Amino acid sequence: MKWFHSLRWRLFILFFLVSFLPFMFFSPILMGRMESYYIEQSKHDWLREANRISIQITQGNYLKDQSSYTYFESYIKGLGKEKGFDGRIVVVDRLGYIIADSAAADKGHTIMNKQVFDALNKEESAQVFIREDQEVMSAVVPIVDKENKDEVLGTVVVTAYINDIYDSLGEMRNQVYLLSLFTSFLIGLLSFFTSSFISRPLKLLMKFVQKITNGQLDQKVDIKGKDEIAELGNAFNHMAEQLQRVEHSRQEFVSNVSHELKTPLSSIKVLTESLLFQENVPVEMYQEFFMDINSEVDRLNNIISDLLTLVRLDQTEVPMNIKTTNLNDMTQAILKRLIPLAKKKDIKLIYQSHKEIFVDIDEVKLTLAISNLIENAIKYTPEGGEVRVILQSDLQDAWVSVEDTGIGIAKDEQSKIFERFYRTDKTRNRETGGTGLGLSITYRTVIMHNGSIQVESEEGKGSIFTVQIPIRQI
């Protein structure tokens, strides 16, 4: 049954069934309507024939003029033998006796069924019925007196076999079913062969997907046309590009982590070897080297702590402790902790807010994010500079802006500063003791709060970081 898993065979079966089943459903309805049409047409024909014979008998006055009975009888037989007439004519008098029969079989017998009785009693002027036990149709028409139209002298019963209608309908039914089967099979074959236009690019796409699964991320599909398959190819190429970016980012991240961890470890190793392989090292050098080693250990600890923070923030479902918080109080508490750092560089910390702002936030996480921004502003602002923190809000959002008069950021680097371990100046960053992860943590934290962060900067003039946070978290 492996063939069943083929797209082409599935399409063949699908199109065959989709076309064949409606044929099978509507064919009986069509044949039923055709049968009704032919039966009704036959009824009209035989009723018209019975009326014609009744009028001729009335005009000849055969039922009242007994002298012409012999001629009348032969006349009825002659009508039954006329070319194209395929029926039997029976004439019944008012008492129900058969007085003439084109088949000369039942003359003298009585016939008194409901249709004849109704015709003799003027209850039905003319009617046609089909016997249920056999494929026979009978048309019954009264014979009226030539001089008195209200007097019924007898009836004409024209009987004909209609099995030829059912035979024709049977042949037509078989032809319709065969045509339906053939048409459905033809549609299935056409879908089978034309499906290659669909399956071929899909198979090619599957090969590329398999290659990407095996780690070959540099795959690209050649796009032709503008149909749905082309859109799928474009989506695949976009996915491949995104995977390449993710892989490149992962490799760069691993490389940066390795480099960041290796630097303090190398320093520790050099310092410890200097102490181990030197004789008569003075106590002062031990103290100095141990202070340097302690500083490098702190650097390692900061890097690992920031990495663990990023790992927690990258989880699919990060627990958020959302509470309504006074943003003014939170910001002032951050500034209070950072005043000693600003005083070391004689930097002014300015706080501006015109009203109390209450927001739904995870205070611990957002405190870390805002602290990173303000601390960076202090670190990268020269002595005697200024750092300004401004709070604003409207009915929907709150904004925290951190402005500094620092060294600024180049235009081509502003879109990359939130990447992990990205540095505009690696030497400067290490001197300030940063890990290169602070802005990444800030960015991820703001996104978790359904907010955004923007940067405006000019080299030599300073930077403005603006954090937008919804006042209410939904």
C-alpha cells in the first residue's frame, strides 16, 4: 500500500470520487425525471388516440345504429392493425359488455373496473392509468350520443404495452452510468498526470527540508511564478534565512561566551602562575595579585549571573509577578542606589516627573532593566556630565526616558546594541566592568511587558533610551 501514500495517487482517487459520487447521486434523479417525462408523454399520446377513436364512433353513430354493427366491428379491427398503432382497442357499451375488440379476444365479456365505471357515470371524462402488475397503460374515454352530448353510450379503452419505454430507459441508464464511470476515470487520470506539476516542486522542497534537517542551512529554493507553490517556496527561503541567522547568532553567542569567560580565567591563571613560580614573593604582591584575582572572579560571577538571567528570560513561559506599582517610587529608589556611582564621576542625576504614574509590572524584573539603562548612562558619560531620567504617561502607556551627555553611539551600530555581547568599543566596555549582556536583558524584559525600547544617539553628544510600557497588562 506504499502507492497510496503518493500524492498523485491520492489526487487520482480524490478526483475520481469527487466526480463519480455526484454522478451516481444525480443520475437516479435524472433518470427518474426522464421516466416521468416519457410516461406523461405516452399518456398524452394514448389519450389523444382514445379521444380520436371515441369521436369517430360518435360521428358514425355505431352504438345506436345496429345495422352497421358488422362494419363497426371490422372498423375497430382495422384501427388496431393500422401502421404505427401498437395497442388494443376495446369498446364497452353502457352495461359494461365488450361489443368490439380489435384483438377479437374478449368480445361478449364484461369489463367494469373503476375507470370504466367512472367514465360511464360521467365522473371522469377521460383518464389514463398504468396497471401495477404489468407494464400496461390504458386510456379510457367515454362515447357520447351524437344528438345528446349528456348521454354516455359506452367507453373506448385503448390499452398499450409500455415496456419499450422502460427498455429504452434501462439502456439509457446503463449508458449514463458507463459515461459517468468513464468521465470520472478520465478526470482521475488527468488529475494523476497534472498532479506532477504540484508534486514535483513539493518533492524538491522536501529534499531541501531534509537537507536543512541534516544541518545544511545554506539551502535556497529557486522561485518560479507567483502561485501558492511560489509563496511556499518564499516562506521556505525566509525560514532558511532565519535559521541561518539563528545559527550564526548561536555560534557567535557561544564564541562570545567562551571569549568572555576565557579572558578573566586567563588573567587568573597568569596571576596564580606568577605567584607559584616566583620565589620570595613579598606579601604586598600577594595582596595585590589576590585583589586582581578577586576582581576577575567577580567579573566571572557577573557574566554567569547575567547569562542565567538571560536563560530564564528566554524561557517560553516566564513567570511574571505583575502588580500595580508606583513607577515614580521605583525610579527614585533606583536613582538613590546609583547616586554613589554618579558622585565618583561628578555626574548630575536629574529626575523629572509631573505626576504620579501607576503601572502593572513585574517590579523586580523592570527594576533590573531600568537600572541597566541608568548605570550604562553613568558609565559612558564623561566626568562632570549629566544623566536625566524623565517619566511621562498618557491614558494607555508610560514612558521612561534616560538621557545622557555621554560618548554616544554610531548610527550603524544602534540597531545592534541589544544583541548579546555586542560592544561598540570592547576595550572601553571592559574598563567599565560590563559583561555586554545588560542591554540584552533590558530589551528582553521590556518585551515581556508588551513594551518597546528605542534609542536616539549621536557620537560625542550623548544618547536617549526610551522605554514604553502599557499601563495595564492584559
